[in-house]
Amino acid sequence: MAKPRPKPVSSPFDALIQARQKSADHSPVQTSNPSDGRASRQLDGKLAKSTDPAYLKFTTYIRKQTHRSVKLAVLQQEREMSDLVEELLSEWLQTQQQSNN
């Protein structure tokens, strides 16, 4: 006599996985970047920053509390943290150039 199969164990993440699978049809287009052989992500015809040659990955250390607070504020504004950093650094450069003139 065959043993009965155990019921599949459900996960609290099942709904998230199903939603992700359904949204896979709307994911960014993968294209090939012949210059470096990597796949490039495109969204609305624009390269993702991680594959756009005009962008550079920048790593730095900041306090955890500062990171948490900034991340929350950026999320509430529906912005990207990298855009905020770019804006602040560009403004700082302008003030440096003005003070040197």
C-alpha cells in the first residue's frame, strides 16, 4: 500500500511569490550590451543606473541612524537615494566652485 503524500506546506510568502510571478510579465526588458557582454536592464527605454556607463557605483560609510532616517524620507517622497546623493554632491560642488572664484 502506497503512503499518502504529505500536503504541501504553505508559506507566509506564497502570496508575495504569486504576485511577483504575475508581475513578471511587466518586468523591465533585458537587452544585450555588446560593449561589455552584460545584460542591461531597460525601463521606459532608459538603461538602469547599474548598467548605464554614465553612472559609477559609489560606496561610503554613514551612521546607521542617518541611513534609516534618510531612507524613510526618500521613500516617502518616492525618490531614489542615489538621486538625492547626486543632487547634494552636485550642489556642494557648485558652492565650492563659487567660493574658488
